[in-house]
Amino acid sequence: MTIQTVHVPLGDRSYDVRIGTDLLCRAGAEIAPLLQRKHVAVITEDRVAGLHLAGLHAGLAAEGITMSSLSLPPGEGTKNWDGLTCAVEWLLSERFERRDVVIALGGGVIGDLVGFASAVTRRGLRFVQVPTSLLAQVDSSVGGKTGINTSHGKNLVGAFHQPSLVLADVDLLDSLSTRDFLAGYGEVVKYGLLGNANFFEWLEKNALSMAMGDAGLRAEAVRVSVQMKADIVERDETEQGDRALLNLGHTFCHALEAATGYSDRLLHGEGVAIGCALAFEVSAQAGLCSQEDPSRVRDHLKKMGMKTDIRDIQGDLPDADGLLDLMGQDKKVIDGALRYIMVRGIGQAFVTSDIPRGVVHSVLQDALKGR
Ligand code: GLY
């Protein structure tokens, strides 16, 4: 398969996202132009290390590049101050310097953590993202948001630190469970819903075959998603405006994730899918989009076998007021007013603070009633 490139044009922080198959084998050739010495740091997590570290090692060795590696425990629990300390202390103890490159091999947790460790170690090391989950390939590895969670919430400490290169090898997606793949798909469908009706239509036709394993379709879905993200990040790198559109569904998602204790009850991408369906429902109830749009979104998510409604989340949840309180903790709150990403139709998202609390309350109450 031909490798495709999406360029993220950010002046002296510009970089390429390379998308295709066999990229792990080609890692050495792809990364070599960035190196001043043929030795790199690789930070990963234990599960991914078992699956892909040897492949990366071989890909680097093919170009005579050696590596030192650190493997952390898998899971969101690693993306905290302790994980950061561990990564930074290790980079310093291994004497990696500013001219060196750190490779983040893993999903969103590793990408965010290693990106942040790279941002703060010696005031900034260069880093390369090798995302191993669909969610990381289409979203978190691109755009330079890095950070960790604290007891106050997710991603509240971090930095914008752009990678020097992203290698999105769609072969690596074969090792994902169906649940993890579909959770990542929540972020893919988000791109169609927020800004590209043609892409949503393409997904309606092709996403099932893509989920079944078609590498060409997977590469195309990753390419379109990354291109959309690159366009938005080019316009608004530090989220002063348009970048907030990438958070379609996320305010509801963050509340549901908090309500489920950031546990396996709800994966982030699953929350994004449910959140997108809720954003469409609120938009329809507020008279912003047609009544058919939320049904079309929900039909597609259901056809994919995804969590679509709040009722698909197992176990207890807070009531509508409780969920609204949790939504109030969102980073998009300004002067106490919640900013919503709403839609005028499929592919037409916009930011507004002008949504009556009563409309959101009633949509949440109806959604909870179905449980
Ligand atoms: N995941 C949203 C963003 O990168 O802005």
C-alpha cells in the first residue's frame, strides 16, 4: 500500500503524519532524517511492548539505529504525576539530550504522557508519535496536546508540544479488540459529524468493512480524519476558537466518564459517540437542526454495534442535574457559562453558549428514563 502523508503546517513546528501499512518496519528510514545520533528513547506500556516493541526495534535496527526503552504499566492510571516523574527521570538517567528523539509507542495515554515528558525534559526534547490505537491515530497523536490527569480531573496539567513526526501504521490496529477499535471509531465518526457530511456518508457505506479489517479503508478513514484535524489545528493551534469543534460530544462524554469513575464501564471513544448523539439530540430539540439528523447518527452508531445511548452504559448514573453539574467542570466553561458544540446538520458544528439549560436537562432526563 502506498504510504500517504498529511502535512501539519505550523511554521517551524510543522511535521508530517505518515499513514499506511508496514510503517513499523520502515520506522528507521522514516525517523533517520530527524536524528543527529543513531540512538533513540522509546517509551511504551507493557501490553503494547509485548505486541510491537520488537517490530519497532527491528525497524530501527534496519537503519542502524539503536534504542533504549522504558515500559510503563498500561492504562489511564499511568498518566499522572508518578508516570511523568518516572518517564522524565528515566530520560535524564539515560542522558537523552535536546538533539535526541523520544518515541511514544502506544495509545492516547502513552502519547499524552510521553509528549508532556518530552515537553518538560531539558525544556523540550523532540518526540515522534507511533500511535497504536485507532483513537490515537486519528486524534490524540496529532495536534500537540500533551498532558496528564490529576485528582482534579483529566488533562488538567499539560503543554502544547508538537511531535516532529507521526507514524500511523494501520497494521497495528489488527491487534485491537473490537471494543477498542469501535471506541476509536467514535472519534472517526466525530470528524464527519462536525465538519464533513460527505465523509459521514462514506462511513455509512464503508465503516462496517473497515471494522472487519479492510486496511485500505482504514488508511483512508485515518487520512481523512487526520487531514481534518490538521486543517483545524493549522487555523487554531492553541484552541482559542475553531479547535473547540474537535470537542463535539466531549462535554457530555467528560460528564459520563466522571460519572463512571473513568473506568472500563465507559471508554473515552464510547463516551464521544454517545456524546455526539446527545449533541445532535439537543441541537434538534433547540431547533438548530432537523429531527432526522439525530436519528441518522444513532442509526449509524447502532449499525456499527456501538454504545449509542446513555442506557447502553451499565450500572448507576447520576440524575440529569448531577450530569449537568459534572458538565460544568468542563474546560470549555468560561466565566461560569458552558460552551456547547452544537450542530446545524451533519457536518455543520459550531460553538455556542446560547443553549437553555432546560433543553439539555430534558434531553438528559429522557435519555436517563430509558434506562
Ligand atoms: N482532541 C481534541 C484536540 O486535540 O483538540
